[in-house]
Amino acid sequence: MKTMKWLLKREMWENKGMLLWTPIVIAGAVITLIFTGLIFGKVEHMQLYGQPISVTIEGTARMKIAEAMAELYVTAGMPILMILGLLVFFYCLNALHDERRDRSLLFWKSLPVSDTTTVLSKLVTAVVVAPLITLAVAVAVGLLVVLAACVFLLLHGTNMFGALLSTPQLYLTPLRLVGVLPVYILWALPTVGWLLMVSSMARSKVFLWAVGTPIISTLLLVWAQKMLHFSLDSLWFASHISARILLGVVPGSWIGFERPVLDLTSNERSLAVSKLIFDASWSTLGSPSVWIGAAAGVAMIAIAIYMRRRREEV
Amino acid sequence: MSALITAGNLRKQYGKQAALDGVSFTVESGRIVGLIGPNGSGKTTTLKAILGLTQFQGELSVLGMDPRQQREALMNEVCFIADVAILPRWLKVKDAIDFVEGVHPRFNRAKAEKYIANTKLTPNMKVKAMSKGMVVQLHLALVMAIDAKLLVLDEPTLGLDILYRKQFYQNLLEDYFDENKTILITTHQIEEVEHILTDLLFIENGKISLAATMDEVSERFTEVMVEPQFVAAANALQPLSQRTVFGKPVMLFDGANREQLSNFGELRTPSVADLFVATMKGSYA
């Protein structure tokens, strides 16, 4: 356990720029854009009969708006969540290759740490640490933006702070997003396993091996199907193999793979988007395809561990 | 004394090229063993086999363990410094100490810090900002703080200036080595290690060509500065090699009778470097 803690720290030292600073820089850009919009936008100058507009929102509408804000504020952090897929992808691609390329493998292997623990620490960094950091940054951006919106409304005569802060959704939304993490891990496993395996095996050109292999295989199958009239389903291969081992790390990929029913009717017309996503995400675990993919991911991680033991520096 | 390392008939192929071609030797504990050989003779491969860093055929027991199967357990007792710096460029001095302390049960933090205090290294310094000599200092600080039974050094002073090299071996002897420790070292700078070695292993073309203690070496090999009138007689005893110093032939003999040799001229104990050159002269031909 203690070793694992230090291995995770080690991964953070090495990849701080990628795993921590990239989300923060993008967060900075998002915040700058939104604030520029708020401050320099034309809203200040909207006038009615020569008077600045003052808005007063009361009653049910006020509650509805507070609820909507409490639900949707996380969307301000969406650009940050979007890059999570890229971060995890490139992290895994380099995880077991860089140490062989710069020969630091010899140093790490001169310490009493097993190959299994090392590879697992990289897996945990990819599917737990990286998503949690990104999620925290995204939620922080959302909070900043919703508070700024409240200040903005206050300047126009409506105080939403009380209503917003007393809405349970404000606190439930980030929790539900964290609650989707297990679903993310299961869907990401085939991709993470594939990338770690390629990273542990390839002597050079890791990216080409990782991306080229599934794409060329797919093209070959399409060609065999069209030209040689083999009874192959290249479309099935593309969507069930190639896409799963390349795109599984994109948050929400399961919505695309599994197309769960987004049940809009049962929500009593409230705007519980996060609950909708939460339920839909967990419902994808009912299908066997996620479990088959996860098992394949675990198998590829086992191969990566075996290769870490055998492969020498390049 | 029991054998710390027992290697029997180690074999390893890189493609068609045999890197190890039946290497057998033993290393007793409490010794400083020099594994000496020309480039490409299998030195590094032998060390990597001992450390569990490469696959091979043959029997190998290090501290009673098989490095192929038990690398993690073995690394509790074995330390390693490699030819070129193998510390990752992003590592900071303080992180390196924290990490090794975190994962190594036999690491003594105070020792490492004490050693680092005598260098120009600072806690926030990254490896990429260090000179080659400083990287080796950091690595040595980490390794000396580990109470290990075996220290493996693969060209540890390659590319260092003479000050760092001298200091390295001085630290190793004064602050690290004791009767419970064993050091296995490869280097091309034979002159610098010759006085600290207790045992010699010559390796040539993937085979051990000489295995002896330094005492045995000085008993077995004799150098004679032959007076001109005895050259023919000395040549008849088949010297290993012959060179000329100040116009006089110097001949190196293996296992010849010293009394007989002393008639030919002044006797000397050959340096390891001379011995190396004499025994390896055919290896590039």
C-alpha cells in the first residue's frame, strides 16, 4: 500500500504538466472567455425606454432558475472534461515506453518494486487520478462561473445566492459525476489496456502502432469484404474492436457505444440532467459488451505486466 | 565464506551474436570484484543477468535467489549504478530521497542527506540541471544509504572528470565498503580500480578467461625486465607478451619459476592493465 502511494506520487511528479497543468490552463481559458463575455458583452448596455433593464425574478420561476443553474453550471467545465480523453490516451501511450527510452527503467528496476505494482500504479493514475483531477478542475470552473452569474444578476437587481445555495442539486451534481467514474473505468479499460500493452511492447513509434494497427486492420477488412467478397462484417469490427480500443477513454463514450435510453419523461419535467446521465450511464452496465471489453482490457494489462518484466531498455 | 553469486554456464544470444557463451564464476561475500573485459565481451550482459534485467539460459544464484524470478525480493539486498546516468531527467533531489525511502525498507535517510550535504546538490535541483558528475553523486548518495549486501557498478565513472572519479572511489571505500558488503564492478579505467580490487574476473568473447584473487594474480604472473644477453633464453620460456621499455624487453610470464626468471633481470608484479592487454590481445583480431 505504501509502495503504491509512492508510485502514484512518482507518476504525478513525472506527469504533472500533463495531468494537472493542462486542465488548469484550459480552465483558465474557459474562465477568461466567460468573464470577458460577461464584462464586455452588450448586456450592460441593454436599455428599455432609456433606462437600464432591471430584472426581478420571484416565486416559482426563481426556484426553477436556481435549480437550472445548480444543474447546468458544470457544463461550463465541459471543455475540460472533453480533454480528459486525450490526456489519458497519451499518458497510457507513454507510460511504459518513456522509461525504456530514457533508460530510467534500469533505475526503477533496481528498487524492490514489482512489475505488477508498477503497471497497476500507472493504471490507477490513468483511470482514477487523472479523471478525479480533471473533474475537480471542471467543477471548480462551474462553481466560479455560476457565482459570477449570480453577481451579475445581483447587479441587475436579483439576488439568487440564497436560492442557489439552498438547492440540493448544486451539491448533488458533482457527486453524481464522481458516481459515474466506475462506469468510465469499465468502458475505458479496453483502450487503457490496449495502450499500456502497446506501450510496453513497441520499440519505437508507439503512436503509430497504437492507432495504425486497428485502423489498418479495419481497412483491410473493408477491402476483403468489398473486393474479395469475404463474409466479414467490417462495420462490426470497426465499432466493436477499433472504436473500443481507441475511443474508450473519452468521457461519455458509453453513450455512443451503447445508446442507452435517455428517459426524459420520468423526470417530472425537472432539469435533473446529471441524474439522467448518471442513470443512463449505469444502465449501460447491463449489456455484456462492456464486460467483454473490460475483460479484454484486463488481459491486455496482464500482458503489459509480463512485457514490463521481460523487455529491456531501447 | 559462502558464495554470494554462483553463475553456471550462462548463455545469451542477441540475434546470431552470442553475448554470453557459457559464463561460469563465483563471487564470495566481502570481496571487491573487478569484471574486466573489452567492449562487447559480455560484461554489461553479465551484470544485467545478475540484476534480473535480462533473460538468459543457465544457472544463476544471487544471494540464494534466481534473479529471473525474484527480482523484487533480490533488490532489497542489491544496489546498482549503471554506466550512463539512469536517473530520470525530471526527478528532483528531494523527491528521489522521498521515493527511495518510501519503497526501500533498508534506506537510511540521514545517511543520504549527510552525503548530499557534502556536495553542491540542493533539494529542489532536477536531474536535467545537473552535470554528469552530480548525477552520479546523487545516485551514489541514494545507494550508499541503502544497507545492501551486494553493490553492482557498471562503468560508474564513465565520462566523469578525474576529481569526481577519485572522490567516487574514495567514498565507496571509506564510507560504504565493509566486510558484510560485496562490490562487483566493471570499468575500462583499470588503473583507477586496480588497488581496491580483491578479485579479478577477465571476460572475453562471452567467456571468463581468468578468475583469480589479486594475491593469486601476483603469485602467478611475473614481469621481467630482461637483460639483453638473456633474451633468447627468456623467449624460450614462452612469455605471454613482450614489450620494450627504455630499450629493454619486458616479458610477462604466466606461472613461470621466479627463481629461474630472476636470473634474466629485474622482477616486477605486472599491473592489471598490462595483464589485461597481454591476455586480451587476440580479442579484436
